[in-house]
Amino acid sequence: MSPDLPPVVPSVTAELVGALPPRLRKRLDAGVTKLVARPAVRDGDTVRIAVDDDTDLVLHAPGGAVTRADAIRCGCLLAPDCLHRAAAASAAPVADEAPAGDPEKPETPDEPETAPAAEAEAADDAANAGRRAAARAVSDAAAAVLEAGTDGAGAVLQAELLHAAHTARLAGLPRLSAAAVAVVTGVRAARSGDPGYRLPDLAGALAGVLGVAHRLPHATGPELTDLRGTARQPYRPDGSLRLYGLFSEPVLTATGYAGAVTWTADAEGRLYTVSDVAPGGPARATGAADRAVRIGDTSLTHRELSRAGLAVSGATVSPTGRLGAGAGVRAVRASGVAWRAEPLDRLWAEPAAEQVSRALNGGRDLLFLEVTPVGAVRETAGDCLLADCDGLSVLLTTAHDDPSLPCRENLRLLAAAGRGRLRIVARLVPGPFPRALLLAAEHPADPDARVDLGLDRLQHADLPGGAVAPPDRALPAGDEAPLHLLRRRVHQAVSGGRRVLAFAGDRPGDGARLRRAGLTTAGDLLDDLHAAAADRSRDVFGRLLPADTDRFGRSWLAAAVYTDAVERALCADAWGATATGAGGARPPATPIH
């Protein structure tokens, strides 16, 4: 995936790849690799790539995204059904499609809606034949990606999943469509060596799309409405609001979007967000913090709003707390307060265990903690900050690894600050050991000030006098075993596909070890996963028949759902919290924007 290219909607990629003859499909992955290596020159809404000395490839992206197949033009002799156009679409980030039924109108989530298309159809008692067929298509395409693994899921398999995603959107299944697109984005990040790629995130995306596709055909009532999702977030009137800035954080996604989100709270402690996210890279993430917020006539930037306040009249709010910026919304600057003053002080009064319980049970995943830094901890991915939170050891890690953002250096300086109690804002990371992504913290030398760790850059001069970096600490032992025996196989299948689990003699004692530890279900699921991977039938001539991707997909999904449920239970136990439900979704790693 090349960030130099404009995002391309799934239907365009599927159309261009589908038009290729079989001989060119076999060369598509090589064509993508070759095209990504060529320099791209941007001029306004147009991106030009010199394929060779005599041939140019041009992508026209009005509004920031390629929405039509004829917006990708090539000067080679084989155009329009040439390899270059399909390779460009396969190398580009995946764009959001316009809502079904209005392909020419871009999505405008800031406008209030009273009856989104998906909600208007909530009276349906069951998924109709069209939706069931769309769910089956997405399930088959996602299972084929899982069968091949990231190593083998090339541009053709990705295009098939994008085509299924487009079909799901047209059938009124925006949640399933978005989940399928997330899988393609993760696969492309893995194959391109994107530093932001995380194998657990892709495993979660695959489990999400297979899980929704599996449940949809049998769902009714409210469950069906939830599984269908909404194409656009509805915004409801919320009258007048008096908001107090909390912090700002950069947004940098693997889908090619970047910007900033500012979090605010009202007097009752309810959280609201103001976002500025659009196609772009790290430069846009840092630059968005100094742009004016898109609400009313206020000239406040995101960085200023995080420390000031806002008075809003005629406010519109989405279910996730995002503030709308419609024509009837008015907003003016107001005074802010320190974290230790009312009304923000009440956010830190709630016990950590209760906050974690809310996050694990589907609520917001932000944690407002008061901690004492203990020292730095070295992990494979980099330094972390070990902190004490009312007797509980918590590992605080960076929210972003991109070197253009100051997250990692700020964390190192906080570890060296040597200050006592420190209020922070973090995002929960489920796991057997208390862990969270550090987003904002009180200034180490001034408790009335705070630092947005993804946007502000601490200096050594900001540290209290005499601060010395404490020695590195050993990572406290977490209860990783023996669940990791199943989790590892789930992740290996995502990376290497069926073939890495197909050897019958592969770790034969793992299932028995899980059973000895009391995880009988985990042992059975692991054995079934290996059996499904190794199950290949032959015809009467001894030739291997096509693999049963459906069985392997179901076995893998069962193992993934079980692992997620047990990890949530371990996370709740580590924090002293409670988690309900058997298969709840993990809190998102990035904010909803």
C-alpha cells in the first residue's frame, strides 16, 4: 500500500482487477510491487506516475478519492484493460464509498440525520435473500484470504473481498462492508511492510468480518439491526452545551487517513469529540492540531481547545459523542479548567476497575488514572513506562510509533521526570497484564498544565530540577501461559494461512497442556483447528480436491472468539474489574472519527 497514491473506493479496484485477462492477473502482484517503486507526483487532485520513459499513469481524485474507474488513465497500448490501472488501484489505500443509492454524493457525517437507511429498515424480521447472499459472498472471500494468509493473499484475492464488500454495501450491510475493507487494509499493510501494521489487529478484523457474516443470516430484530450497522452516523439535536477541553490526540490510520481529535467534557462528565480527519499522512496529523475546529464561528484550534472551553448552541451529537458542525450550530470560546478542578476532577474520581469494566463491556475505552511513575521497561517494540496505580502495576505504552510524532520521546522523558503522583489519560489495551496507551498527562513540573503526548514535545528543560532517568525495570510477569498456545496458532494462520497449521505432528502436546491447565475447551479448539487445516480430500485419481475453506474458517473463528473472550476475562481480573458476555468486541485501538 502506497501512501503517495490517493484512496480508491472498493468498487473501482474490483472493477479494474476483474477486467484483467487471466494471464495479467498472474502478474498483478509483481506489477503492484514495480508500480509502488516508481515516484508519484501530485498536482492538486491529480497524481501522475511515470511507468516508463514513454508511458504515464494518471489518477484523478476530486475530493481526495478516486471514485470512478475512468479516473485512472494509462497511456500504454493495452489500456484500458491494462495491468497498470489495476496495479495502481491495488496499491492505493482503500477509500470510503458514498452511501448506497447516492453514489455521487460524498458522505457528510456532520449533517444531522433523522432516519439513516439502515435504521429505516429496522422493521424487517429477518435478513432477506439479497443480504444473505451478500453475507455469504463476504464470508467466502474472507475465508479465502484466511486460507492464503497475508503471505498469499495477493491483489486478486483482495479485489474479490473488495467486490464482496461493495456488494454488501449495496445490500444495505454497511457494517459488514466496512469490516471487509478493514481486512483488505490490514493485508496490504502486512504485505507492504507498513510499520503501523499489527498482526493482532488484522486477526481481530478477520474475526469481526467472519463473525458478522456468520451471524447475519440467522439474526432477527435488534440483533439484525446492530449487525447491519449504519452507512452514516445519525446526529441528534442536543441543545446547548458548556464544554471543557481535556486533551487532543493525533489520528494516523493504516487506511491513509490522518488528523486530530480533541476530547471535551461537560459538567456531568459526559465526553464529546471534535475531529478533523481526512486523507493524509503524519504531516497532516501534526498540522491538524493547529487548524481551527469546524464548529460555528470559533477560531480556536484543536490544540487551544484542549486547554480552553466551548459554549455551543444548537448542538448536534452522534451516538459516539462526536459534535456535528451543521449550519445551525453556533459555538464561541469559553474558559477552560485544570484537570484537578471541577468539573473535570470528577473524571479521575471513578475507580480504575470501574472504568475498565465499562470499557470491556462496550463503553468508552478511555481511562482517567492517577499514577506514580516507577521507571522505564524495555520491550521488543520499544521502551514503556511502568507506573503504580493505587497498588496496581500498569504498563503505559505509546499510542503511535511513527517517528514524526513525539510519543516515544515524551514517554522516555516522563519516565525520567521522577515526579510523584501524576494524572494521565490512557486507552485500555486488553491483556493479561494491566496495559494502556498513554495519550495525555499532567506536566511533570506544573500540575496545572498538561501535555498532549502525541502532539506536544517535552524538553529536558521541562523536567523538575535534578530529575534523573531511573534504571530500567524488569517487566512484571503476566499470566500469558498457557492461553498463548492457542492465540499463537490463531495469529499464525492469519500470517501464513492454512499451510502453517496443516502438519499433523505440529506441537501434538499443546492441546494436552491446555487441558492439564483446566482449559479443556481451548485444547479441543486447538485440535479441531489443526484437523481442519490438515483435512484435504482426494478424488478417485489421487488428486487433491479444493480445500474446504468454510470448515477451516469456522474452526479458526471459534478459536479466535474463544481466545478473545478469555483474554477479556484475564484483563478484567488483572484490573480487578468485571467483564460480561462471552464474545464482546475489543475496545478500538484508535478513536472513532
